[in-house]
Amino acid sequence: MLRWVLEACRATPALDETVLIVHADDAEAVRIWLAEPPLSSGSGESKTERMVVGGEARPESVARGLRELDPRTELVLVHDGARPLVSPALMERCLEAARAHGAAVAALPLSDSVKWSDDGVWAERSLDRGRLWAAQTPQAFRYPILLEAHRKAADEGYSATDDAGLVERAGFPVFLVPGERTNLKITHPEDLVMAACLAGGEPPSPGFGYDAHRLVAGRPLVLGGVTVPSLMGLLGHSDADVLTHAVCDAILGALGAGDIGVHFPDTDPAYKGISSLILLKRVGEMVAAAARHVVHVDAVVVAQAPRLAEHLPAMRANLAAALGAPVERVSVKATTTEGLGFAGRGEGLESYAVCALTGRNYCRQGE
């Protein structure tokens, strides 16, 4: 998302200097992007691009960015990385309005009826939506106006949800620039699906995986890369990690790339006794090569015994690490069949997994 915003800034002729304000965790990736050759500005001079690490809250982050700008700056435009579909044309319109009026914000008139509620349960009255606008970014200002607004906010100890709010509080009028409905703010998971569709890409792709192995004596029981204390283990060519195999198959299915047997056949001695986490890591590399990312993985192990609850956090962490994904995107559960079926009789274990991968996107790269 932040990369797309950077590309939009580079494509906006009126912007000569760009400061990306980022979380410390994203700093290294942004440094790589900024190492790419910058575009030429409309004046024929090189665009200046650099990065600063943001603060604890939005006003502090913006203030840090303002301090990085050339003091001779005439106009400044503030935009949220959470709105990756911003158009250079909207950025230009906001800058033109700020040049003429001092301060300008992209905004849309509300189309929904608006209710007031003090308790969040009961609607107490309806508001006149004809006078209400939903503010977006970009927001543009004459540089001295925005500096003064941030100075007053810091001195008097107040805040606002956006920079236009600080400017209003400081006593400056703010001009409304018609925004764009495609300038979507990514706030909830479903917003990613809508953004992918708006950008001309594919929605997240789902995948389903299943695996089962027989329980035998003399084998370790490995699940999600965790060796679980047990008198019996799973029979297989590799470590027979039924959980990890199901996750591999789910992801390969989402990629449309066959199954684990196609890529890591049990006839190949190279995979004899191999840790299935190594196989999952290779599957994760296939995801990256396809320009996708893991949105979520949800898996369940079906086992009558042994009890697995205390081992689930470690399994979850192992799977996430192998995929290079945050642990919050991986869920692992365990259940029994109440004695039914081969798992219930203790003859074997089975596992089911579903996943979602980000869809492909062609719009921004011109493919």
C-alpha cells in the first residue's frame, strides 16, 4: 500500500519533495524503494525523497515529516498510506486549491443517512446529511499555515483526527475539494478485497488442504514442527507432519500449483525424513515468487490422542515462521472425533487447512 502511494507521488508533477513517514518495522523496505532512481519533476529538477520514522500518534508523525521539508517550501500535501488508490490528479487538485485558498481537503458529501447516538445502541436523532462531508486525504496547505496549526496544537495540548482539523482549530478556513470514491481507506479486512477489485486485480484466492497418516510404533509424532510426546508416531516418507502437509496443500491450491506430492514426491530420496517445515518454507517462497502474500491460514488436527492443546502455540509459531508471516495470520486448532472413524480408533491422524492469499494485481505495474 505504501509503495503504491510512493508511485502516485512520483507521478504527480507538482510534488518536488516527498517525505515518507513510516513505522520503524517498515523502515528497511522503504529504504530499498527510495534507492530506486527517482522520476524527474515538472521543473526539470530531481525529486527529493527521504524517510523518517513516525511518532506515537498522527500529529507527532506529521510534525516530524514537516521538520524534514525544505524551509522554502510553499505548499505541503499530507496523505495517508492507508489510501493506496489515490490518483495524481486528486493530489494536483488539492495543491491548486491550497495555493488559492490556503488550506484544502479532499472530501465527499455523505450519501447515507446519519444517526446520532450517545450510547452506541439507540439512535437519538438524525443529522442533516446535506451539510456533512466525509474527509479524505490528500489534504494540502500553505506550509506556514500547517506549521502554525501544529505549533498551536502542541503548545495548547489538543489534537485532531486529521491535519485539516488542526488547521480549523487554529482559525484557518479549509476549502473542500471533491474527492474520489475510489480513494478508499483500508481499515477493515474486506476493504482489501474492494481495493483489489478497484485496482483491476483479483480478490484474495482461497485454498483447501487435507492430509492423513497412519500411526505406528517406533516413529516420532511431529505436528507443526513440534515433536509431541507419544508412544506412536506417523508413518511417512518425510517426517509425516500431517498438519504441515495440509497447510502446504492449502497454499498450493490457492496458487493453482497442484499438491505437495507434485512438488515433493515420496519417491525422491532427497525428501526422506525431511522436516516438513522445510517444505512449507519452499511453498512460502513460491507464494512470494507469485507476488502474493499469506492473508490467513486456519488449520485443525483431528486426533483422539495425545492431547495437543499445550503444543498448539508452538505449532502456530513454527508454521508462521516457515511462511515468513506474522503469527496472527496463522491459526491452529485440535479436536477429536469422539471415537468415530480411523482417527477416533487411534489408527491415524488427519488434518484440514484453509488459507487465503492476496490476489494478483496488474493495474499499478502496467502489466
